Amino acid sequence: MVENGFIALRGGAGGPAGLLLAINPQRVAYISSCWSKEFKENVLRIHLNNGRHITVFEADVADTLEALGLSEYTEDWILNLERDIA
């Protein structure tokens, strides 16, 4: 953790706005995943306290979740209708 409260994401996390290099976890309201019609892949959404969100592409989700201390979700972050709803 960096002194200013940011967690550095080694190599960054790709999204539509470019690379996410670090995040301040105190500004995160919640994290969700969804299918993006725009990008035609599953994406992770980091919802911020100010109502905005950051989209992370599927290739970088595991590293992002690990950096945020959520490594237990790295293998299981996509909604599975049979498992999660049934």
C-alpha cells in the first residue's frame, strides 16, 4: 500500500478508459460483474462512492481482485445461473 492510500495494480488493469494503475479502496462502494454488450465479454465493475464506476476487462480481473484483497473470488467472479440462482 502506498502512503496516500492507493493500492498499486502491478502492470495496471485494462478497461475502456485505459489502464487503471492504482485504486483507493476507501472510495469503493461495491464491486460487481456483468456481461458487457459493448465489449462482448464479462467485465468487473468497481463502483465508487461518487456514483461512477470503473470497468476492468476480463483479462485483468484476477489481478485486480487479488490487489484489492479479494483473492477468494478470482476463480468465481462471474454469475453462474445454475450454481448461483438454482
